Amino acid sequence: MRTAPEVQALYEEYGDQGFLPISLMTTANMSTWASTYRLEHPVLDDTGFSVISRYVDGSIGMPNLTLLAPGLKIRWRDRHSISASDIESILADFD
Amino acid sequence: MGVEEGSLLKPFLRGGLWLLLGCVGCLPSMEELGVLDSDGDGLTDSEEAELGTDPMREDTDSDGFSDAEEVAENTDPNNAHDMPYAGGWAIDACREDVESTGYEVGDIAENFALVDQFGDTVELHDFCNRVVLLKGAADT
């Protein structure tokens, strides 16, 4: 999973099970981007890198992913991909 | 002189009527029963008293959402800046109870507030009961 449509697809599949992706946009065209890809999950303006930079070790590579368990406990951070099975696994832990 | 049929009962019936009328004042009012909803917003006046909302106004903070809707959506009916998201994402009741510890693996994530694609300011802690994926993205 890397692209916006793939994230949106995961949201559509697992959103009703408690999965919520949040896109932190670091470029200025947030609204256009969300509209173009018909993104229904939160797309947030992080052009100042104020949030994403907190979860990165070293230089920022995009996409940069952080996974939070229920209770917002950080499961892992600073990765560049996630699979459907990763999501199914963590959802099963908290089912 | 004959006794009119039922005449002996009249004083008792009259007394019963007075007793009944007297009892109306003795019955607990809707307000005393805690079921009065003066503004018809779905919250009783006693519930509104506990929340600190105006029992005579359906939408106390005038943010476009009724007091009952805000309670159901876990937002503050007394705060016009706190309302359900236009994006429709549910807000979790635990939002006020999250105790952040940092940004490392195993920490409870610190809160943040950023503007979303609809112009709302979204806070991370509003989704405290979800599996959340933060995706830092450029334009892909």
C-alpha cells in the first residue's frame, strides 16, 4: 500500500471495523488532492511537517506510515508500506 | 317521605370529587418526574441541568447541531467550536481521557490538531478507540 486510492480502498474495506487512515499532506494542494482521489478519510494539512516529522528517524521518505492501536498506543512507526493482513491482524487483536 | 335513590351516596361522591381534585396538586409534575423536555431536543430538562445546557434552546451553542445530537456524537453542546465533523467520522467518547506519553513505539501518541479537506480542525485524540494509520504523504 502506497498510493491514495489504495489507502481509500483499505478505509472502505475496514473502516466499519474500527480502522481509520489519516493522510497528513505535506503539499499545499490538500483539498484538490482529496477531491481528485475521492478520499473520504481525513486528509489533513501538514505542510509545515509539524506532525509527521515527530514520527520520523532521519530523513523523511514518502509515504511515511505510523500505526496506532486502540488507545492510540504506537504499534510501529516510520515505515513505508502496510498490507491488508497487517490491518486484519491488529484488528483481530482488539476484536 | 321517601328517600331519593342514591341521595345517601351524593355527599360521598361529592367528597370523592374534591378528593380527586385535591390529588391533582399532589401528583408529581412532569418536571418532578424528570421527563419534561421543554425545548423538545430529546434531552430532558433534568439532563440539560446536568450538562449545563439551556433547557429552553434546542441548540444551546448555536453551532447547527442540537444538544441531543452533540451528546450522541460525543461533542460539547456548550462549545460552538466543538461539533461533529463534516467528514462524518465518529468521535470516540474516550477523547478526554487519553494521557499522552510521547512519539516512540509503545507510547500513547501526543494529540495534534490540523485542518482537514472540509475546513474542520481534526484532533487525533478524537479517534482514541480506533486503529489509526497516519500516512505522511506528498502527492501520491
